[in-house]
Amino acid sequence: MNEIALLVAATLASGTPLALAGLGLLLNEKAGVLNLGAEGIMLVAAIAGFAAAFTTGSDTLAFAAGALAGGLLAAAFGGLVIWLNTNQYATGLAVSLFGYGFSAFVGVGYVGKKLAESSPFEVPLLADIPFLGPALFKHHPMVYLTIALALAIVWFLYRSRAGLVLRAIGEAPESAHALGYRVRWVRLAAVVAGGALCGVAGAFLSVVYAPLWVEGLVAGRGWIALALTTFATWRPLRVLLGAYLFGGVTMLQFALQGAGVNVASQLLAMLPYLATIVVLALISRNPAWIRINMPASLGKPFHPG
Amino acid sequence: MLRLEARPQPSQAMALVSPLIALVLTALMAAALFAALGKDPGRGLAVFFFEPLNGMRAVSEVLLKATPLITIALGLAVCYRSNVWNIGAEGQVLLGALAGGGVALWLTTQGIVLPKAVAVPLVLAGGVLGGMAWAAITALLRDRFNASEILVSLMLVYVAQQLVNFLVFGPWKDPAGFNFPQTKTFDASTWLPPLLSNTRLHVGIALALVVAAAMWVFMFRTYRGYQLQVGGLAPAAARYAGFSASASLWTALMISGGLAGLAGAMEVAGPLRQLTPHISTGLGFTAIIVCFVGRLHPLGIVLASVLLSMMLIGGELGQSRLGLPNALTGVFQGLLLILLLACDTLIHYRVRLARRIPA
């Protein structure tokens, strides 16, 4: 019983960075921009967050540093693909490769460093409920903020005027342009916001989840988050659910090991990646369904006038 | 105010000049970074761009590192020209290394000593098949399930690395290796023959150059190569002409998977001579940069491989001679690709000084 509570707790914690990054990428893609640089952005933000937490001891500043680093790198990406019309695949890939190298370079001095112990957070009263308390109510505040964020994004995309403009630009940039909306600036805003969320996700990994810095800490979560948007057929709440599902698969390997299943740890470590591949194949199986849900201008450059 | 003006036709000259501009900009940024780190910028640049070519021995090391880069990038160029985004060459390299290394290890543990002319081709063929098999997963999922080849091939890199770890930490570990995660050293009969005495350079570089020539013929002088390029440039036109998109996908991925696998096998039968968890240190990713810097052209790829190989060795030299972190290479590689993509804008646009018209 207690093990199950811990497994649920671990699933929520490991799903949170995926959800944050996935929601950020969803915003990008709803505006028509595919950011394959997520992995690199998360890495740079992870080391920025870790460095901030290490120097100041404040989680909040760490998240701010992560969001800032992520937003800046995403802005560079956005400038290239939105104004210079560079290929979105190649540019995203370049940002990922740069982010890997840059974070490794900046992080050299932080390998093996420990963060100051922070006091664990508990939701008052609710945390004392047996089973549910340890499973759901003893998390870092960011775990709850992520759920709130998903709801906020639902409201923003489907209930606010700005969200409608964003979606219109993702579906038909030429029409939105003809109506007088500033397609490029809205796209840039979406890319920067998405990058900042990927940044918070990166900082969560290095400051709360790990908490440490090693080269390549993000370990493919940026790419899994990219797969999540397809998996969720570009719906925010499904991104959240998908993130917890993948978080659960990540935790499953530890649960299986704990249960004494006699399979080599390296084989179990393949699970999240294999799960991503299988789920991606199952979801993408029906091209018509993907076409209906995918923002129509996703990945395509926009030339005004 | 600066303004971009579309050119009536893409500029051929700019397509060739743009990598050079990007390289110069990368070098300038590198110099600034060296200065910021308190090192002499001139000395830093020399370590990255001159010392790797200083002397026969140094040149042989550059060519040794360029060998897998050329091989992998040639295959990737076929993919990118056909608009198939295989970014998981790293995984295909690892599987090639496992398959080729597996053949060599089996011969070694069975005590079978074949003539080099038989053993080496066996190892390399194993590598090609291993890489192709790994790429086939991506091709199958793209073809039958419409799954993004970008994400699938990339995810398979992580799976491949865990597979390598599993084998060298587990079943394939050398029992007499003091518990280090590594296999036995392969029997000498499976090693690639050296090309120059007293260096590590092996015949693989010659093989890579032969492959480069063959790829040039394939891409620019065969009907199949033409079909692939049309499919990449104008998918609708290719469909109208009756070229099968699925056949193009499979061809591109089998070629690039096979060549990446060959590169992996050449690494283990060349300089490494055993399997460890660190078979490939990002060669499959560096090859992507090579591919773009080399303009997806075989000759360009050979030149770009030498350049990127110099940067890799420069990173090692910078670490040993100047105390710079080796990770700098990754920063420069990433910068080079980002700047290149930015400079490529000049192929399609002209920068114009636009005067504001007074209202």
C-alpha cells in the first residue's frame, strides 16, 4: 500500500517536467512553429537553474533563471526561423546540439556539487491523510502549479481572444495576416513562452527532481515532450495526462527493480524510450486523424506580402 | 534600416560562400570566448585550427577521426536530400559497432583466426547489416504507422546506448577484464590494416573516399538518385511522376543506416579494437553538422569532415595544452551550424539598405 503511494508520488514528480515542456511546446506548435531545440533549451535551462540554486539557495530564483535561459535561447531560435525563414527542423536540431555543448561547457564546475537541503513542502492537513497524503500532497509546489498551468492554457487557447488569434495563426497564417494580425510577433511570443516553460522544466529536473548536474541530464526528455504533443493530438489536458503516463513508465523501471524482477537495469532503462516509440506509432497510425488535429501550418515558414 | 529582399534565383555563389562566412563568425566568437576565459585568443584559435594539421602524425589523427564522419554524413546527405529526417545516425553507428564488434568478438572467443582478407570484410558487413537493421525500425514505423522519423530515430539512440551498456556490462564483458565494462580485445586478424606505419590511420579512409565517389554517382548520375531528389524537393511532383515515396524512404534509410553501421564497425575494428560503453562520442550528431556544412554534396562532406575532425581534435588539445574544458568543441559545433543556417539566408535573399520613406 505504502509502496503504491510512493509510486504515485514518484510518477507525479517525474511527469511534471515532461508536462511543463510538453505544454510549452504545445503553445509553439499551436502557433505553427515546431521547436526541435527543446532538448537543448532544457539542458541550458537546467544548468542555469542549478547554478542559480547553488549560488542563491532559492528555488524560485532557480526557476526564474531557467525560464530566462530557456526564453533567450528560444528567442534566438525564433528569430532564425520566423524572420530568416531557416528550416525549422535543421535549426531546432542545431539549437539542441548547441544546448548540449553549451550546458556541458558551463556545467563543468558544477558536476558533483550538492544543493543546500530545502525543507520538504506539504499541503497542510491534506498531507496527513493516510495513503492519499504521501501520494498526492507532499510534492514540490511546482507539481501543483503545473496542473494549474494546464488548466490556464486550456482557458487561454479556447476561451480567450488572444488564444483564438494564436490558433488562427497556426492554422492559416496568410488569412490571419490579411486580417491584420502580426503573425511573426505572435509566433515569436509563443516560441519565447514555450522556451520559458521548457526552461522551467529543465530547472525542475536539475534543482528538484535530480537534484544535481551531469552532462546530458535531460536524457531525451525534450524529445519525449515533443512526442507528447502528437500523442495528445495537440490538446493541453491530454499533454498533462500523457506526461504522467510517461512519468509512470519511467518510474516503472525502478518499481520493477524494487520488486526484484530479474532483468538487467540497462534493459529496463530503455522502457521510456520504447514506450514513446510504440505510443507514437499507435497514435500516428491514422494519418487523417493527425491531419485534422495538427495545426495546419506546423513547420511551414510564413512569408508576409 | 536593413531589409531582406528575395533574390529572383537562389545564389549559387552564396551557397558556397555561406559556410566560409559561418566558419569565420564561429572563429571570431571562439576568439571572444577564449578571451573571456582569460586565454590568449590567438593561441586558442591555433590549437583548434592549426595545430591539428601540424605534422604528418597530427594529420593522420585528423583523417582517422574524419573517416567515420565522412561515411556517416554521406548517408545522411541522401536522407536529407530526400526529405527524410534521420537524426538518429548515432544509434545506427552504435548498432553497427555492436554487430561488427560482435562478429569480431565471436571469432576471437571461438579462437577462429581467418585471413585478414576474410575477417575484416565479415566484420564490416556485420556493421552495415546492424546499422541497416536499426534504421529499418525507423523506416517501418514511418512507412506503416506514419510515425515521425525524427522522433523515432532519435529515441532509438537512447535505446541503442542502453543496449551497448547492457552487453558490455553483462553478457559480453571480458571475464578477465578486472570487471571493467569492456569486451576482450579482438584478435589481430579482425583489425583494419594500417595505411601509414607508426600512425593509427587505417584503410577505412580510403574506403570512405570510395564511398564518397560512389555516392556522387548514385545521387547525380542514376535514375534512383534522381527520384530521391525529386521526392525531397517537390513531393507533389514526385507523386505525379509515379515515384514511390515509400521506396524512397526505405532507400534513403537503408543507405544511411548501412553507412552509419559501417562507420561504427570501422571504429571498433580500427582504433578501438574492443567494445566499451564509449564507442561513439556523438559522431552521429557531428555528422549532421558535417552534412549541412558540406552542402549535402560528397566533395563538400569530405572537406567538412576534415574541418569538424580538426575541431574535435582541437577540443582535446585545448584540454591538455590550455586547460580548456573539452565541452568547448560541442559549443563551437553548435554555433557553427546555427550561424551556417543564418548565413544560408543569403542564398535566397539579398540584404538591402532600405531608406525609410518620409510620411
